[in-house]
Amino acid sequence: MAALTRQRRFVTPGPDETVEELARRAVPDAPLEAAVDQIKSWNLHVFAMRRPPGLLLGSDVVFVEPPITNA
């Protein structure tokens, strides 16, 4: 039987939640600005392509940790 692999942590945004609010909720131990920057860099599918930039939808999958490497 195959073992399950570890998956990246993610959250989905709440109604009208901003990236700052999401960062406070999902990464509470990190400084806010650093958490927001990290979330933006791990979720280019939301923050680079969406108009207006940073608009979060309830259907978004927002990663709150970096990609997992198979080292």
C-alpha cells in the first residue's frame, strides 16, 4: 500500500476577506508584512493574473506555506 504524501497547507478566503486578513488568520506567528509577501509569492495565480490584483474569491486555494520539495 502506498503511503500518503505530505501536502502543502492551504486555506480558502472568507467572504470579502483581504490578503492581510487572510495572512493574520493563516500565519498568525509571522509579522504581517512578511506573511503577506510570502502568501503573494506562493500564489502568483491569484496575485499576478487577477484584476483587480489581490482580489480573493471564496473558491480560491491560497497556499500558506512554500512548495514542498522532495529532497
